Amino acid sequence: MPSRATSPIAETIERISSPDRSGDALDIRVVTSLDGFMALQADWDDLFERAATPQQVFQRHIFLRCWARHYLDAKTQLSILTGRIDGRLVTVWPLMRRRKLGVDVLSFMGAPVAQFGDVLVEADGDRHALLEAGWSAVTSLGADVFEARRVRADAALCGSVIASSARLPGDVEAPFASLPRRVTADGPGIGYSARERSNYRRRLRRLREHGDITFAEPGSGPAAEAAVASAIAIKKNWLIENAILSPTVMDSRFQAFFEDLAGDPDAGLHASAITCDGRPIGVDLSFDCKGHTFGHVLATDPGYEREGLGRLLIHRTFAAAAHRGNTIFDLLAPAESYKMQHADGLVAIRDYAFAFSWRGRLMRDLTMARLQPMAKAWAKRLPASLVQKLVMRRL
């Protein structure tokens, strides 16, 4: 494990009395081992079932344990805060810590595959007190800075400790679609113009000129794992064709992570595929959670762009999600133009950084607030030929 700042707590934080619960004591502990995280599964799942909102899908234990199998390395230490009252788990802060440039950094588990960061907290009258107690424990962990990326405006974390002064530049928005408005039994719904509904049928006819077009929704297991492999291969090809840098997708762990989830029927991962003469040409990978669907990977063969394959795939994915009983489809950030053509609303997504030392303030103010945004802007201006060379090197 990397060296890190000395923490006033090694494995256990002192018991904290909740101000809103007479006679009840909130016992907060920090879990630093993988075995300890795995042992939390039953209690974690129970808390998620009774208290989590749909957008906390990326804080599910099954999602994070798959993440741990593929992304947790020797340079990363778990620092999961758990809060219990009378032995019952009532809050979880799924955190990890790494040493970056000599700075001890706390962040959410799940990066880079988790799209939203948040904490789990029981949704009763003591919610605010539980959040405040959890935050007090975070500040006691001895880290230099807490980097809270991709926090939604409706996150549990925004209900208490988030301060506007901690915001980092680069706000984005996540568009979402109301499936009852977007889906009917025979195609796009009333959320689309008459012209768009007509174009759907025209695009489908043009696509069928290329061969036998079929729509599939493979379940978990080998068929779903094959759909994941196809989706990632198509996505990589699309990135190369469009000269877009995406280290996350190009990393072999990305495909291994999704194949792992695809093999587990409890993961909530669903694939929607369009095939031409048996060959996948468009695949969507989405997660269902409590009546909402979250579209994570949308991959279309660049050779079918003129036929409107991307729009056809979104329509079919919406229909499949609605058929499974979902009412909202979250298209995730950023709010790109192709997503906005299907959107009925937006949710703000922001990054935050909370400094606990002079080292943390330096990293927040210089690296996170200035250098990282500059590097992202610079990367977008690279010549297409250079980007393609960089992408090919990662294959």
C-alpha cells in the first residue's frame, strides 16, 4: 500500500451520538480491506433496497464489487465509512484513497466506470444528522483532500455538506427521457414530432436494404457477454474513426468489467442489439434500477451513420426499457446534441474538492481547478491524425 497521511482512526471511528435520536448511538467505522467490503454485502443490499434512489445505481454493492475485481489495485486503499444504529446499517460512504503527487486523496469508489458519485443514507427524519456525522468522520480520516466527482444536483450528498466554494469548473448536465412520452407499441411516441416518427420508419426501411435486420435483448450469461464484447469493439472503432481520445474505453479493464456484470443476472445490466445478417452493428448497454434505466454505452457501426442507426438504436433501447417496466431513461452526462433530441429534462452534474490541509488546497486550486481543465481543453484541439495514433497505441 502507498504511504499516506497518518489517520486518527485506523479501523474504527469513535461512537457518535446522533442529536436527533434520543438514547441512540451512531457507530461509525471505516472499512479498509477488500474482505471487509465483501462482508458488508447483505447489509449494504438491505440499505440500498430500503433507502437508495434510482440514480444511486452506481453505489450498488454488486456494481462496486465488480469494480473492485477489475480496478482496485495495490496503489488504492478502500476507506469505506459505515454507520450503524443498534447494529443496523444506516449510512455508507463508499470511498477510496490514493497518493497523487505526494497528496493523500479521498474519492468515490467506482471511477472511471461509475457515472455518479454519492453516499447511501437512510431516508428518515434523521437523514441530515446522519449526513453530518458521516461528513465529520470523513474530515477525521487524515486525508489532504476529498475529490467528489460527478455529483448530481439531486444526490444525497447535496442535501447537507456540499458547499458552493468547493465546486470545481466543468459543470455538465445529464439529460433524461420520459419513456411514456417517448415510446408507443409501434415506434416513437408523442414526445417526438410527426416528422421524426415518420423518419423512424424511413430509416428502418433504408437499414433493411443492407440485409436481414433483427433486434435482440440477450439476457445474462454468454449471450450478454458476447453483446458486451461487440459493443466495446464497435465503440473502439467509432472512437478511432472520429479521432476521439477515451482512455477509459480503450483500457482492457473496461470490457472485462462489463463482461463480469453481464454474467450476473443480479447486476441489472441489459443489452439491446441491432444485427445485420447476424452481425451486431449497434449495441446499447444500460442498467435498470428502481424503475429507471441508465444508458452507459451506446455503440454504433460508423458504416451505418447515413441510415440513422444511432437514432434507431436509441428508439429500440427505449422500447426495451419501457417493456421491462421502467418509466425514465437517463442518458447520462454530457448533454450532447444527439441526446437532447430525446430528452425531456436535465439534471446538473458537478465536481467538488474539499481540502483538509495546505497540500490539499494546493492540489485543489492548482491541479484540479486549473491544470486538469486546461489539459482536457488541449486534448480536444489535438490533430485528428495524432489522436488516432494515440488511440491505436492503446489497442
